[in-house]
Amino acid sequence: METIGKYQIIGEIGRGGMGRVYHAIDPVMKRSVALKVTRWSDSDDAGERKTRKKQLLRDARNAGQLTHPNIVTVYGFEEDGDLAFIVMELVEGTTMAPLLRGGAKLDAQRTVRYIAEACGALDYAHKNHIVHRDIKPENIMLTKEGKVKIADFGISKSIRGGSLEATRTQAGIVMGTLFYMSPEQVRGSAVDGRSDQFSIAVVAYQMLTGVLPFSAEEPTAIIFKISFEEPKPLELLNPGLDPAAGEVIRKALSKKAEDRYHTCTEFAEALAKSLGVSYSAAIAANPPMARRVRLAAARFWRESILRLPILRLPMPVKALLVLMLLLPAPAWWWFRHVSQIHRPPVAIEGASAIAGPLAEAGEVDSLSFAPDGSELAVAAGRRPIQLLRAPDWRPGGSLDAGAAIVAAFAHSGNLLATAEKPSIRLWNAADAKQVAVLTGHTDWVTGLSFSPGDGVLASGSDDQTVRFWDVPGRAEIAALRITDVAVTSLAFSPDGATLAFGGRDGSVRLKVLKGGAVQILGRHEGPVTSLAFSPDGAFLASGSEDQTVRLWNLTSASQLPVLRAGKPVRSVAVSPGGTRLAAGTDDAGVRLWRLPDGKALPSLVGHRGPVTAVAFTRDPAFTRSAAFTRNEALPGSMVLTGNESGVFLASGSRDKTVRLWRLQKQ
């Protein structure tokens, strides 16, 4: 049997410009795999060999970063003599291309399901800073069970800088498949995830009409149509479609990226609604294998469960038994949702509960309370910052802060800082006027923190730097480069002497500002997403995608017991009195723990999407009446104690809502 490296070749699956794809057996793992192979000797040109190897490595590295049920898994990159190959998951099925041959159309249900699954995978890639750039039916695999798998990240590229410049071949043609490329891609301009949205919208158009929206015989004519012409209305090509579906796809096919939907999933949801298909039902639709399981379950119900002797009892007896079984449920619900937590005094539900600017708010990225708790800044969906004001928490204004994903109030309450790529803006909190723009970063700014007294602003970025800014002078003081680690979050200690920052590598680091070296406090097993100091500065809390919150004793530089959240943690916050720790998680909950012992408290429930931001109020009345006492659990530390009955917690979510929670007295 022929082998490549250690892999036993079963047969050839296909071939293309980058080489051949084989079905193979991994003798060590005892599993079938696919090998995407290129042979360096196939080309005598050294430059071409270098380009092909670079493409293959990029394919492996980019796809290797992605673990998603709708993306073909890449296991590794290997070389064997003059052969180089990617080892990846073997998808038993076909591509979407055969389904669309000869002008074939798909029904609305299947179209929505396939597009929804593909869009979910693309959004996942975009959130991990990868844009595919070659979405087409040939790269959308369908398993035997009808599940979508996105394949071939061969010309994908990192978008850690927010966008990327299109790559060109030696012949000068922009890489990608022309019929499915976006206007910015055919121009060779910078692209981001919205370019993939354009491509998947072309595929959706083809599914519903049986034809391509932009087609011609000459490449120049295709490029012209993509750049300047509108496609034929869907309802003319498929009279059974609602014109609303055409409007949805036309929006996704907008010539300007900013006119398209914010995410691919947003496009898929709008398409489902326009076609009269339940989005949730479509993505949960049973493929053939699942239908067999469902039928087997129904047969078991008929032949076994329905024949149980208990079902032959008189109806009054059965009713009594059912009542006895159901009685504990209301009691549990009351204990879980009412007695243990207060319902939020206000739930800001986007369009359903608030009119005006907040009705257009997107997925929440960050929250920041004003020091007196009278105002809440909401960075949501890379849209204008919303300012919600007490006591009714209605929109009290907005800041046109570009694509800001971070907002932070100064301790004095006089300034508000917002961050985007790659600049930081300072705003006068009183009149919402911009007073300065701070530039120096070269990538997305991921964290902001004012020092006590507001003299210094620290910022962290994906460009692997932490920068310090003189706030009164509106100038950079210093830049700290963190080798090969993107900074994901940061926070000043309450005394302003130390800056903590987390990295995408899971590290938690401390920098003593007056001459101290950077110290690695410890590591998570996944990227650090958020940091928060206790009010007395005795400990630091760090949240991570590894589903944990870790508490670090800063007196002894040691780690306290790990708090298990059960899902990736997106944000952490410590209450003003230092007695509660809150964490927003991917399962739509807000986890609560008691400090300092780490006892789990009932979670706050109500969101319908991952909770990405949490923030406590700072209550002046409370802090004036509170007192510091010794914290026996943290030797040498003091903790702020008192009645936290007036404390509020804000939580923001990907469900496009912000909720306020009034906490109980302890």
C-alpha cells in the first residue's frame, strides 16, 4: 500500500491548483484523515515553490486555530521528502457544488439551514481574526448527515489588525474565485469579515434562483458587474419568493462593506425571517441520521413506555401521581429565580423596551459606570457609545466614537475614554464633547484603565503593547512591548502603583510603575478576557476562556482556589465592598461568588446570549459609611465591609440587551 509519511493512502479524493487531496489512514490514531498534498518538485521555479509552501502553511495555521463543528478540523502540517501536506478531518460527503449544477434551486428551509450553519462558522473565524476570502459552493462541504463544513482556508489571512490587504498572485490577479468575490476584494482593497458575508450572500442568491448574481464571459466584465451593477431581483428569477428576501440579500451584496450586516449571522437571521422560516428550527433541523434516531425513540415510546403497568391505573390515581411529581418544580423555580436573587429593576431590551438610539444597539462589548453610579456607558456592536442615565436608565445621549469596543469612565467622572482600532478618544463627560484623540497603537485597543487621580491612562492592544498616556497633557508617556503576546485586558491597582494585564497566551502579569520589571503572576489555560482588583488591592481576579476565574493574593503573589464557571468567562467585576465577585459567561448567565471564601451564590439569569460585560456601581453613600476590617483569609490585607444593599450590577450580552440587577443585602 502506498504511503506518505506514516499515512497509508486509500485513494485520491480530488485535485486543484495547490495539489492533490487523498483519503488516508493514520496508523497511530487509527482514524481516517484527508491529506492535502503538494510536491515541491512539481515546479522548477524557486519563487513558486516558496509561494506554494507559504500558502499551505497559512492554510494549516489559520484553520488550525479554529475548532468549530462547521469548520473542517486541521490536525497538522508535515513534510515527507519533496512532499508537504496538511493533515485534516476526512469529511464523508460532498460539496455544495453538485446541488447547484444546471441551475438547480434549493427550497427555503434547506437554504436557511445551510446558510445559517456556514454563517455561524464564518463569524467564529472572524472573531478569531481569520477571514476566509474564498467562500464558494466548492468550499462548503456537506456531510452524509447534511451538516455544513467550511473547508479550504488556503487564501485566508489574519485580520488582527481589523482588516487586511488582499493578496495577489504573480500574474496580478486578486486571489479568490471571481464570481463570489466582494467589490473590495476584486479591487485589491483591505477586507474584513464583511467580505465573506458578501460571498455567502452570492451563494444564497444562487441557491434561491439557480443563477449567479454577477456573471459574464470575461473576467473584466465580471469585475465591473460586481463593482457597479445591482443583481436582478430575486422575485423575478423565483416568483415564489417574498420581495423581502431580495432586500435582505441586496443588503448583504452592498457595494460598500459598511452598508452590509454587522455579522454573517445577522444576515442569516434576516434571511430566515424574510423567507418565513424559523431560524432556530432551521439550524436545529434533523438530518437523515437524526430522523432515524427520532423514529427509534418514537418506537421505544410506543412499545415500551406506553405499555408500563402504571399507565393502566385509574385516571384520578394517575392525576395524583403527576401532581406529586410536579409540585417540587414551582418550589425550585421560586427558590432559584425569586428568593435567591432580585429580579432586575429595569431590563433594557434594545428595540423591544427602549425607543430611540438604543433600539439600534448591537452586541454589547463593554460597560462602565460613572463614579457616582448616575450614568452607564455602553459600547455595543461597534456603534455609537450609548449613555444611559439614572434613575430610569433611559438613553441620555450618545458618543460618535467610531467602532469603539471599550469604554471607561475616569475616577473623577469628568472624562470618558473610548477605544477602537487603533486610536483612543477622550470625552468631556458633562457635555459629551470629544476633547482629544490619542494615537500610537497599530491594532485594536482591547483595554483601558485610568489611574487613581486620573493623571495616567493605560491602554492595551492586540499590537502587543501597553501604552501609558499623560491625561492632562494628552500625550504618550511610555510604551511597554510584550513579546509575542497580544494584550487582552488591563487594570490599575486601587493605589495606582501597579498595572495588571492579561494576554492571549493566558498569562496574568504585573508591572510596578516605579521602576519595577514585568512579573508573570501565573497563567490560565486559555486567553485572559478580563481583570478586576479588589477595592483594597489585596487580590486580583482574572477571567479566562478556560472557564475559570482565578484569584491572586497580591500580598504573597500566590493563587487562591480556582473558581469554576463551567463556560468561558468574558468579564469579571468585584463589588464596591469587596464581598461579591461577578463573572459574565458564555451560557447567558452571570455567575456570583462570595468573597473572600469563594462560595458560589445563585447565578443571575435573564439574558439569552453570552454575557460579555459586567460592572458594579460605586455607591458614594455606601463608601462614606463603610469601614475597613482585617481580612483573615488574605494575610496582611484589609477588606471594605458594610451594607451593600444599594449596590447595582449591570450586565451586557450578545443578545443585544443590558440588564440592571439590585443585589440583596448580605
